[in-house]
Amino acid sequence: MTDLTTEILPANSAGFESAAAIWQQGGLVAFPTETVYGLGADARNDLAVAKVFEAKGRPHFNPLIVHVQSVLSAQRYVQWSDAADRLAAAFWPGPLTLVLPIKPNSGLSPLVTAELPTLAVRVPAHPIAKSLLERFDGPIAAPSANPSGKISPTDAMHVTAGLGGKIDAIVDGGACDVGLESTIVGLADAPALLRPGGMPREALEAALGEALNLHNSQDPLTAPGQMTSHYAPGARVRLNAEAAQRGELLLGFGPVDCDLNLSHAGDLREAAANLFHHLHALDAQNAAGIAVSPIPENGLGLAINDRLRRAAAPRD
């Protein structure tokens, strides 16, 4: 890809108009959502979507999430269901992605779905994302705005560090509130948790009135964020650490002596919001490794541990 001058756009009406114009011309714009920054392109434009994969170095078998304005917009592209109605009514707009059968002749690029018969779709809650979708008035394919497999970006500086010179523009909306990617629920068959994220499993099951099946790491790739090695810093990551070893920095949780703490109070919501930001900060210190304190496996801890296990996985 030829190096581009990546423009930083303000989070105002003029910036939104510029971003929408870039999308209409087949370009790439990173923008904030409540979860992480997304790298957006017109989901109907084959060339634009191909640019997303190229800029990120993302394998083409890994599908993308399409962001839309509303339930009605989502229903244009997917075969809706009662379960989708229950979850959307409870959690949209918000950090939840639904995977449903894609409608024939949807008009979306087949690159978005990686040729799968399903589409991952969500309605973001972030006011900037909502404004951008309204201005563009179309579906935006938007994976996280970082090189594939690396730590997800939660502010514009992270995006610049990873993709500066490879994309057209970044809308700077400050830090993301949730700090973890959306939870992905598959509804093509029995409801299944395909990727834990910013919406806790317990809340989803309460809204559905039934338990979610769990995706197994040996199952075929059916949604974004399921690759074994993902969200990784340059330094090796060691989990469930009581203390740092020689050459390591300690990412703590709770009342521990550490280099950075996800949450001194042991608050999982605070820990989720800090996770990627703190991993970026520790990785910038060029330590040999990052040790991470134990995190409870409940609520948002399920998603935090999912990201940490993938960050610590062996790399190709």
C-alpha cells in the first residue's frame, strides 16, 4: 500500500462531513466507539473493504463487523429472529454484536463475511460513531483500528502508532469508555457466545431467558476475534502471576505492588476500560515480558481473561 497522509479529524460537524466524504470515495477512516477505535470502510464497496484487510494485515478468512444506525438498518442485511429482538431491545445501541444469516442480495461486499453465510452486525452507542453513521447513511465495516493480532486501540494515539500512513483519517474522540471489543452472540443456530466482550454473559442470558452455548477454540472460525493469538503486545505475556520475574513488568489487579494496576479496587469494569491502554503503556517500556495478576473469571472478567489468554498465546 502506498503511504498516505493520515489526517486527524475533529469530532465536530466538519470532521464528520470529511469522514463521510472519505467513505463515499472508498477510503478508510478510524473512529471511536464505546468499545475500541474501529477502522471503517463502506461495507458495500469491495475495494474499500479490501483496503481494510491490507492496512491491518488481516487474514481474509477473518470476517468483519458491520456497524449500522438502528435495528431497522440491521434488518435490511440479516434474517431477523425473536432472540435477536430480545437482545437488541435490551442492549442496542451498545457493545453487543449479533451474528445472523445474511440475506441474499444484501448488497454487502462478500469480503465482509469472509464468504460465510452469516453477518456480524451491531449498533454502536458512542455519540461520535452514531453521528458518523448518520452522516454517511450506510453500513460501515469496522474491525479494530490496529495491525492484525496486536493490542486494540482505545485512543487516537494508539491508532496513529499502528496505522499512521496506511489510512486516510482518524476522528479523534478521546478515550473509549468500555475499552474491550463488543460481545459477539451467534444466532444462526442455538444462541452461542462466540466472543466475550463488553456486555457480560450473565446479562445476555437473563435477557434471552436461556443459557448461551460457548464457542470452543477448536470450532471453526465463525466471528471476529476468535483467532488463538490476538491482542498481543511485543513483549511476552505471563498470566496469573503473583509477582514479576526478572525482566518483567507487573500488570496488577487489586491491592498489589505493581507497575500499573487495572483496578486497585478490584473493579472489573474499571479493569476492562484500562486493559488495552495499560498493555500499550507497559509494552512501550520494552521489557522482556509483562506479568499479569489473576483476574476473576466472572462478569467482565470473562472477556478480560479471554483477551489476556490470546495475548499470551504462542505466536506464529
